[in-house]
Amino acid sequence: MDFIMTTYSKDQIFNLLSEIPDPEIPVINIIDLGILRDVKFENNLCTIVITPTYTGCPAMKVIEDDIRCKLKEIGIENIKVELVFSPAWTTDWISEEAKEKLRAYGIAPPDHSTVDKKVLLGKARELKCPLCGSIHTEMISQFGSTACKALYRCLDCKEPFDYFKCL
Amino acid sequence: MNIQEAKFEYLLRLGDSSLIIGHRLSEWCGHGPILEEDIALINIALDFVGNATSILAYAGQTEGNGRDEDALAYLRSEREFRNLLITEQPNGDYANTIARQFLFDTYMFFLYEELKNSKDETLAAIAVKSHKEITYHLRHTTEWMYRLGDGTAESHERLQNGLNDLWMFTPEMFDMDEVDALLIKEGIVPDLNKVKASWEKRVKEVIAEATLKLPETTFKQKGSREGKHSEHLGFLLAEMQYVHRSFPDSKW
């Protein structure tokens, strides 16, 4: 196993793992989401450091399995997946590019976190419909199809859409 | 009692409360009053169970006897659980659930705000993570307090009954014993009197805004710290632990 691992660089592993999509939102990958934090090689062991998004997120297990499968494809089997809680994952780690991918997919991307927090205990935020661009939108529920998303509806084009909640 | 033992005990208290209330909320799955609320409650339940997983995993590591989060969740019986009594109270009707969640969510919000400053890095990290989620729970529950309290005569009455029935379980949330004393000295956990002051203020504000009355019960129901639970916990655990205990070594 030794000789296989030393032929791969950290960048190459990152590139490889960028092929792993979020199980719920296939247009973005785990690098886009800022879930993958580090890759370490030490003594024949490849350690993958990830930070979980929501504490109860069921997709994290799937992502962990996908990481193992991907690495096994290139011959790396001695893997340890390390979960690191600090610094805490935040939607601020989602790249601008990834936010555009979300919008194109029909999911309103998260606002910048400081804006959202003020709004959390105060008045409703103004969210643009990812389908028609109108700001005439209203929240149906703080909790949508998954723990990370809220459910909104557009009052102009009448379509419902998910909002990736700011965390 | 040494620091490690105190920490283990404290982590059980935190983890068990999240686990039990998470389980209670999951009982609403498929039975919510409307689809959006069904989804909301089970998402919140998921957050709580996720929090319990992190905390109980850390508790197991702290104990150092090889018990992981599953062993702690599924193989202990009622007398060994340390969840607050309020968390095991049955769901009842929707208003009752909202009352219970509101009282507990407000507590969690202020408690975890303090735990973010814990000198124990792992606990602080989990707290930072969970506090963000708790903030969403609290917003949700508070909105329903207003909607039901300041709603129809029926919703108002049901919510008032819920608050009245659950009030006696709230003083226990702020009790401290030698476990707390030891850990407060080390800067690992907060003084709950501080949490209590914030909790009382917020609860009073929301109850007033929701046109409800502050319950007048002075009776204090306690005992969870010693494993003395209401009769409800036994039935809850029987359901929750059944599959694991039936197929102890299963993996999927």
C-alpha cells in the first residue's frame, strides 16, 4: 500500500474527492460545501478530515462511505475518517461558485451569516426566487425537505422552493 | 468524585435530555397536524438526536470503559438515565408539545450559549455547533407559542393547559449539585443561576406576548439526577431500545 499512497499528492486527492456530490443536492460536491477540511498521509495511513454540517445530518454517513469508495478505486484502503467539530461548519464556507450552482438548481443559496442571524429573531428576510427572480416570496416553514433547508413559496410565479439555511 | 467522573455524569445529563426529547419528537412522524409541521418536528428531532450522538460519544470516551454512544443509548435502563423529567413527558396534543419544546428550547438556548465558553474544547466545539441549530428550534417554537396563545379560544386554552401541566418540571432544569460545583470550578460548565435568570426573563416575555398567564404552580417535581424518573420513561425506553436489544450485534 505504501508505494501507491506516495504517488498521490494532497491536491490530487482533493481533486479526486471533489467528484463526490452531496447526496441530497447532486450539483454541489463536498469541496464546494467545505466539508472536506484536510488530507493527511502518515505511516501507511490516509486520514481524511471532515467537518459535519448539521449534527444530525444523515448524509454525512453516506459521504463518509463515498469517500472510502473513491479512495479504494485508486488503491488506497488504509483510511481513517476523522470528524472535527472545531471550527464549526458554517454556510460561509460554501464558495460563491457553489452558491450559483445551487441557484441554478432551484435552491436559494444561504445569505451571509451575519445578515441571517439578525433576521432570525426579528423580521422576515427578503429572499429572491431562484426560478423567476422575484423578491415577493414568503416562508412556509423554517424546516424543509432536509434539516438544512427551509421551505419558501414565490408569490409571483407561484412555485415553492427550498432555501439553504444559513448556519 | 474526580473531574473525569463529574464530567461523565454531566455529559450523560446533557446527552440523555437531547436523546429523550429527540425520541419524543420523532413520535410525531407521520402524525403532525399539517405536513410542514410534521417535517419541522422531525427535523428538530434529528438535530437533537445528532447532538445526543456527539455528547454521548464524548461521554463514553470520558468514562473510558469502552462504551460508545450506542451502548449508552440502548443498553442502560431507566434508573441509569439522567435526562430532565420534562423531556420524557408525553407529547399530548400539539399545544402541549409546543409548550414543552418552548420551555426546554429556551433553556437549551441559554445553557449552550454558556457552554460555548467551556474550557473543555470538545464540549465547547459541540456547543458552538448545536447552539446554531437550537437558535432555529427556538424561533420555530416561539412563533408557535404566539400563534397558539394568541390564536383561537381553543388553541389558547390547550396551550395554557400544557404550560400549567409542565411548569412543575422546570425548576429541576436549574438545580446544581457537587457535579456542577466541581466542573464550575474548572470552568467547564456554567453556573445555572445565570441561565435561570435569562430563561425566566425570556419565558415571561413570550408568555405575555402570547396573551397567556404565567403558571402559578409552586410544586417542584425532581429526581432525574438520581435516576428517579416518571413512569413514562420505562415505556419510552422499551420502544426506543427494542430493536437494538433484540439484535444486539447487528450492523447495517
